[in-house]
Amino acid sequence: MGSATSTWQEPGLLAGASTSQAQATARTRLQSIDALRGFVMVVMLLDHVRETWFLHMQVSDPVNALTIDPALFFTRLTSTICAPVFIALTGLSAYLYNQSHSREETAAFLVKRGLFLMAVDVLVMTPLWTVKMPPIIWLQVIWCIGICMIALAVLMRLPRRALITLGLVIVCGHNLLDGIVLAPGDTWFVPWAMLHQRDLIPLPFGAVAKTSYPVLPWIGVIMLGYGLGPWFDRAIDPRVRQRRLLILGIGMLVAFVILRALNVYGDKPWFHAGEPLRTVMSFLALTKYPPSLLFLLSTLGLGAVLLALFERGKDAAWLAVLSVVGGAAMFFYVFHIFVLRVLYHTAYAMWGPTQGDVYGVDSIVWVWLWYLALLVPLYFPTAWYSRLKARRRDIAWLKYL
């Protein structure tokens, strides 16, 4: 997806360490970032399999804990970590890119990559997701990451303290804007629908654009990811960084539990549902579009903990596998959507609509089975592309995919 490359042109030296030690530490650190990115891509696959074969079982935002099947609820819940962690890692990767490039070069790359991602979302992903005419142009996560990268190209010029402060103000304070709701035809409707209000924007010739990911909170997330960058400087002891990440992540998770229990701010209220499981589901039902403070506290907190644990477990073979996927995340994203759409249209052509006007399976178990069946077949093309990308650094356009 939309990460700046998380490698340096030359290895850095740790204080008092040999060159080989420094190179090994740099590889470990970057593998943990790629592994976490790969992890969220693999988790994301489950949600997109759900959207392919279980589309007839729509989920609301936040999910209605009283009516949804618990198995579907927790299947959906697994994917909530994906967008927040990926966008935060995009900011962190931009900081690492800046360590071997000038600020102007980094800003230029962010703008070009951002525009590329926005074009891919409109020109490639929209036709994959829908064949209706006039089309619905889905401004989804790729579009959102592109805008965030362009915004970061401007905001990265701020002093680090100001950047982090502004990011915190956006992430923590944007729920104060929830009461501002504009309608089509209002003066500021279009920019507000892009920034904070998930809505449909009318376009010429009967087309519409769906702002699935209003970008304001996500801009705060990418800023905070960039602001975290100095923890990954070459001279930082990995144990210090891991301890900081664990403290940060656990602190965010504790803050989530406390603020959610108070039920006063940060998302729609939870409620006692009359049975323990659905009460827990209500507690965990958080708003993603746009992401609430509580949504970001829980998902980014978990992401920080996982990043620390992935770095500590650097010798695990499965982390190396995940890092391969994370190193070619954009390729994996486009490729797996293409495969899912081909499978869906093939099934529809063979058996027609089985669930209303769509083809679908009748049990969430089939979603999980399809997910498990696709993991290995999707891995090998991604691994091939990841090796190609690492081997052919002379081909400039490869770094965009």
C-alpha cells in the first residue's frame, strides 16, 4: 500500500558498534516494520474475503452489538488494526526515508507517491470494486493514504514538537466536530465530506464519489507516525526503543479502557446489553469512518505493542515471511483485490445470485476457509515481486508499487 520505503541508502553505525553489528541492527529494525506492515496486510485479507463472499450480511459503523452475529462481529473486529497501523507506519517510513534524503527530496517523493496512490484508487480500484454505470467512485484507504502523504510533505517542515502537538490535537480533538453535519448544496459540504463526514459527493453525469475514509483524523495519525521516527534513529539502543514502544502501547490500551468505561467522550456510548457477550461487543464496537479517538487508542496501542514484540522476535521464520509481504504491500493490495474480484465474478457467472442480488456463502465459516485457502497462493507472487523490487533498484517505478 502507501508506505514510503523503509530502507536507508547506507547502513548507520551504532555508538561503539562495528559496521557488521550496525548493519544487523538496521536489518532487524526494518524487518520488524515490514513484518508489522505484512501482518496488517494478511489480516486485511480476511476482511476483504468477508466483503467478497459475505456482502449480503452488511455491517454498520459502528457495528450494532445487539443484532449482529457474534462470529461476524469478531471477524470484522480483527481488521480494525489495519488502517491505523498502516498509516502510522507510513509516517514512520517517511521519517526513515528522510534520513538518507534531503527534506526537499522526501517531500517531493511523498507528493509523487501520494498522487500515484490517489490515481490508483480512482482508476484501478474503483473499476475492480464495481462495474455499475454511472460509477460510484470509492475514495477508500489508498486515496486516504495518498492525501495523508501529500499533507505530510507540507507538515513535516514543522518542528517535531509542533508536529506531534498538532497530530495529538487532531486525533484527540476531532470528535468535538462530530456534531457538524452538512448537506449536499451547503457551501462547505464537499471539503467537509472529504475531511470528516462520510458521505456521497454528487459528480457530473450521474456519478458519485463515496468518501469512505474522511481524511482529517488520518492526517493526525501519519503526523504522529512521523513524530515517532527519532525512536528509530541509528544511535538508539533497540532495547530502549522496545521498552518505549511497550510503554506507549500499553499506556494507550489502558487509556482506551478507562476512557471507554467512563463513556463520556471519544465515540458513541456503549451499553449493558443484558448478556455479558453482547455487552463486551458493545464496549468494543467503535467508529472507523472517520476513526474515533477510542478506535485509534486501541488499534495504535496494539500496533505499538506488536512492533516491539516483532523486533524482539527477530529470529522467527514467520516474521521473515510477514516482512516479505510488508515489503511489497501495495502489490499485495492490488493483486489480492484483483484475485477476489475474479473469483467473485466467476462464481456469479457459474451459479448466479444466491443471496438476494449477489453471490454469497451462507456461513461465516466459509469466509474463514476461503481466507486460509488464499494465504499461500497469494504469498508466492508477492514474494516474487518483493525480490524483484529489492534486486532491481535501478527501475525507479518499482518503488511506487
